[in-house]
Amino acid sequence: MTGHSGDPRSLRHASAETRPNFMDATFSMTTQALRRRLNIPDDAEKVLIFGESSHWDPNWLYTSEEYFERFVASNLDQALDALVQEPRRVYSIECMFFLRMYWERRPEKQALLRELLNSGRLRLTSSGVTTADTLLPSSEALLRDWLLGQEWLREQGIEQEPTLAYFTDSFGATPHLPTLLRAAGFDGTAITRVDGMYFPGCELPIPGKFPRPGSSAFRLLKEERSLDFIWRDSNGAEVLCHWNAFTYGQGDMLAYAGLSRVYLARVAFQRRSEGHIARRIQGYVKQLAPYARTPYLFCPIGFDFVEPIPDLVALLDRYNRRRYPHTGVWAVNAGLDDYLALVEGHRDRLPVLELDPNPYWTGFYTARPTLKARCHRLADDLLLAEKLTCLPKHAPVQDRVNRELREPWWQAAVSNHHDFITGTSPDRVVQEEQLPWLAEAIARVDAILDELAPSAAAISPEQTSASPPSWTREGSLVRVRTPFHELVWDEHAGGALVQWLDIETGASLLTGPSFDLLSNRDSGGLWRMGYEFTGGIWKEQARASQQRIPLQVQSRGEAVEVISECMLEGEMFRRRAWVTAASPVVHFLVEGKAAEGRSVIVRFQTEVRGQILSMDSPGGVVERPPQRVYRPTFWPLHRFLHVHDRQGGRGLAVMQALPGAAAWQPQGQLDLVAARNATQEKAFGLIGIPGNPASGHEQEAYRFHFALLFTPAGDWRAHGIHRLAWSMRPGPWDDAGLRQGLADALLAVDAEDVRIAAIKPAWRGGGMIVRLEAPAPLSHPIHVQSPRHPVARAWQCDARERDIRPLDVDAQGVAVSMDAAIVTLRLTFAPPSPHQAP
């Protein structure tokens, strides 16, 4: 962190080549300097570090205005007063959303804020606009979150550049969080909610039933017995991670008696006696010490909207004077980054884990799907607009347009929040604030796109001479034949697919009615499905294949489309399948809204018997088992799922245009969540769960688009499933994406497994930022070229646009080593020659 010359983590802004080996004597000396700065005695063998903050959700149960006026302004006023009164005190802020609001509405506080932030006494535990969910947004949306917050700080003259990103309350995390964090220049993190853990107020069973066997919590608590670990993902990226096994507000009641200081159920009374403080500290040590492999214990203070503890440093000083000689435990207020720096001095004691902290909850993967679709549309449109501004013909308006994109980008980053894109806010907040924010931002970006490029309807799509597949109707059956397969739908089976033949082998790929719709009673809600908790209900109520449903067939260009409509518990659903003769990939669309208290599933019954689920997540590709923690297990499906085995059997790939949820049964059953309208978690039909207080109702029909491909033996790489997923648009039924061709001509990459995720004007150093993304690191270098203007100079930088190293530029373009799944470049270009076409 800048502003603290004694902070060892400030060293980690250097490039990979110059970063020190934190196991050597130099780091050991720096650790001692940090202990001295924190006034930790040399003989203290056990140190309890209280990291104080307050978790501020932008708009969860209340709107942002309500939260600011009721809690945040007062919280921050008190925090600033406390920092002034106690010069050794450290208070942390998780994200920029409310800090920016406070900065703008309290101009008289700006000088004090800048001083405290630049000195490091007001500490930042991330540069993000929000504490994001990392399972549902795209990688690029998450990287922009951290960039936007960092740029806002820089524009205000605030020098602090956090080296950690703290995910206080996110419901699980992408298993490739290390890749994303390292791409943005972070090397430490902390998380709270992992699969299989006990969290007060969220579970009906007693704590003794946790951690659940086979979960991440079980591994950390029972097998590794460590809350600190080196998180290494499948790409080889590593970050130091701490897990708050006892919640992110473990230390909130240090100087209080009662139940909680959380605003939702505040039952707390100040109790500041020496004996009370000592007993609290003893209790925290008893919880934490069995899982500490180093002398350091971290106790977070900071549940939702809690105010600072008065005289925190004085209370800890008193404890140390009177109790430390007897307990051997030194208590200190410091930052989470201080804690991680101290722990890293003992890195060799920590386990190295490839962690997938999912599924924690599974209902939020598909709660409020139309809201999620708008979040993704906004981010995608912003990326397209940025690329278009980089076209040479738009140079005169580039600066203006990118200024106009800043606020929509801020709204896109806010939508990453773990109670926004997740759909876990109540109806009132969604309707009054979240949807209007998205609508306004989308309208502003649409206007910019119309300025930069013709409307989608005016762009002529690439013409094709391909003929549609042949099809026939035989009584109740519709048969479609392509060079790859023969598919049969049956009206007597509810319009379901009843046959899928592989033309080459003659093999039948289905074992029962498929592309079937099932409506399940779901007593879950916005966070969870009904099968996830004691007393929950998850039970089939109706299915399309039990009806007789007419089929319509029509040819559209190179495709044949098979359409059916059915009622499920009073709601109309339309199914569409899109088959071409040019590709073995079959596209499907389900349109409709689930009945209240229901989740609608699309089911395929196949002959595939794979046991390995390869799934992409933001930052990479992970292998998962068919089941974990829950029965069934719905996993977060980001863009693709490939089911296969290592014995050479057939596989099945699922590709989606937007994130969703998928469950796989080893007997070959694939379930996808098509629509969900579960309103609130209720156990036994009537008992609410305190940790899941919000209720919500889906108001709109959702267009659920996905595609299937049966594959021969081989994994996702062998069949290029990632490339197929990259090309997924909202659907072959839409004209969306036609503008993309204009932007894609800007740059070229000579590697089919690398895509250009973003092109934008640089905010630091000038030139153009280019983000390269691959499903995994490559073993060979690649080249990036500009077809129109030669690259003059190039640098590798991080996603916060801080240069790391210069790169070579030769006749082939910019030479890039894709030794990470995400690589960011900054390019400057030679001026065009006078005779060069624009």
C-alpha cells in the first residue's frame, strides 16, 4: 500500500522479475519492521489482529440513498473522528461506491479523507467499486470494477493502490479468482462464504452438523486445519488467501454485550470493562488458534453497517498492559493487508490448495434472470462502444465519447455487486433503483453506439448460400436430417425430442424425452433452491412431455426451426430449436416465466456417462464432480459445460449466452434452469430464514438460449468448446452482434485459443489498452497485429493499467507470452502514412 514506507506489501507493485522472494532474509527483516510499526513486542508469540471495517451494500434491502442517509454517512463520520482521536488507529473501507458518494456530498471532509487515505490510516481493502460477485459477471466486468475504483482514487489525488481484494460477503467465488486478481495486480485476498460452512442465521441445523463432508470448509477446518493458504488455481496463478471461518463480523461484540450489532437485528449494549474485553479476546483466540499455522490470528470487525467501536486502540492497549504478561496474546488494531504481510513471512508453513469454494448457495445463479441479462447487456455494449471508439475514423470524438462512457461503466461495475446481479434484493429496491439505473445506462450507451456505427438493422449480415436441412412430418413426428445427425420430435411426448441419431456411427444419443420442461415446486428463494436447506421443498409438479403439444416447423435461411408452445401451471412457455446443415451444434430457446414459487427445468436424457464436468468460470476452466454438498447439485454454468470421461466415451457440451445453472446425473441426465420464480426461502412452508430475508417476484418472461453438441472422445480443448462458447450470441434469432464485425477488424491475434476481450483508450500512459484472454495459459508466444497501423511501442501492464515491462515489436507484431490466462497490453501506434486509407 502506498503511503507507508514500512509496509512490505508496497514492494509488490514491482514487476514479476523484480518482486522479492518473500522467503529470503530481506522479507524477514521487513516483517520485523512491520511488527515494530504495529508496536508488537519481539517476544509476542501469538498476535491477535483486529481489522475494523463496516460492510456497506450499495442497495440490498434499502436503496443506496436510504443506506447512505441512515447508516453510511454516520459510520464514516464516526470513523474519521476516531482516526483523528487515536493516531495509531486503522479503519478500512471495502469499496469505492459509498466513499465516492461521501466525497461528493461532504466536500468539507475531502482534505481529511485524502490525508488519511494517503497515510494509510484509512485503509482500502480493494480498489473495486463494489464487493463483487465473481461467478456471474464476465471477467472483463470484474477487471473494470477494480480499474474504475482505482482511477477514481487517482483522479482525487489519492495515492493508495491496494494489493488485496477482500470479498467480504460474496456467496462463493470463481475458482479462478487468483487469475483475475493477479491480472489486476493483487496478490492477496480474503473470503468468507465457502461451501459447507456454518454461518449464523443462515442454517436451521445446529453448528455441530458443519462443516459438511466433502466441502471446502471441511477441507480447511478438518484436513488442513488452516484459515490461511496459498490459493493456486488450475492456471497456476497464486494468491495468499485468508478465510473468515467465523464470519466477517467475528469481533463486532468485542466491547458489547447482547446478540448483534447488525442493523437488521441490533441487540447490543456497550460493555467496556477490562474483564469483558479479556473474555472476548480469549474467546476469539480459542476459535482461531486451532487453525493458525503462524503466530498471527485475524479477527474481523465489520458486519453490515456497524459503527466503529469507540476508543478501540485504547481498549486494546489496556488489555496488553494488564493481560498480555499472563496470556501471551498481544492484541492490535491493523489492516487486513498488514495481517497478510505478516502471514506471508511464514509462507512455507501454509498449504497450497486448488480451491473451488462452490456451491455455497445455488438459487442466486438464476434468480431474476431478466435483471442478469440487462447487467450483461450493459457490459457487452460498453465493450463494443469502446472498441468502436478506437477506429481511426472516430479519433475526433474519442475523448468525448469515452468521457460519456465513464458513468455507464460505473453503473455496470455497481451491478457486479453480490446483491445486485445475483438478484437477491427485494422487489422494491430492484424496481425503484436497480432496473432504472440499468435502463438509463443502457439507453446512454445505445445512443453512443448509434453515433459510432449504423444501427444493427442497417448492417447487412454476411450472406450465405447454405441450404436448410431437410425435414419431414410423419403423423405426430417431425424429423430433421443434417449431415451430422437426425433429430425427431414427437407431439405425443409433449413436443419433446425423442430421438437424436449420430449419422456417422448410427448411435442413438438419447435415452428418453429431451428438451422437456419440468415445473418444480421450489420453497427456496432468491439465494437458495428448496433442496438446499432443512425443511425445504423441491418437487416436480408438471412436465411438458405429459401433454400432447402441436409442433410447428419453418425454414429460416440456412436453418430449420421447430417450435412448440405449452402451459405449465398456468404460464405459457415457448420452445424453439434451431438446426442447420452447416454445424453439428443445435441451438435451443425457451421463452416464458415460471409460476410463482416454481423453478422450470429443461431436461435432456442422454446416453453420455461422463463423470467429469469441465466448466468455464470467470478466469479459466475448472473440473468439477457431478455432485457436491447438495443432491442434486446445480453448478454455476458461466458459458460452457463439457461432460466427458477419461476412458474414451462420448461427451456432451452445453454452451450458454448468459450465466445459469446446470446439474448432471451420471446416468446421463442434464438439467438446466430455464426460468425461476421462487419468492422467499421458507422451511416447512412457513419458517423464514433470518439470513435470507428478502423476497422477490419475477415480473417478465425470460429468453433462455443455449446450445448442445455431442462430442466423440476428448476433453473441451480437443473439441474447441471454449471457442464455440465465445461465439455464442443472444441467439440466432437476433441481429445482435452484427456491429461486432466492425470492431473486430481493429486487431488480430495469431492464436485461435486467444481472444481479444477488450480494446480501449488507455487511462495511464497514453495509447490503447488491449486485453487478451485464453481459457488457460499457453506454452508458446503469440503475436498481436494491427492490420491498418503498425504498433510503435508496447508494454505489458496489469488491468489497473500499471506498466509491468516493455514488449518486443517486430514485423509480426507485438510478441506476447501468454503465461497467464489474462494478459493486458498497452500499445502506441506509428502515425499513418499520408497515402494510407482511413
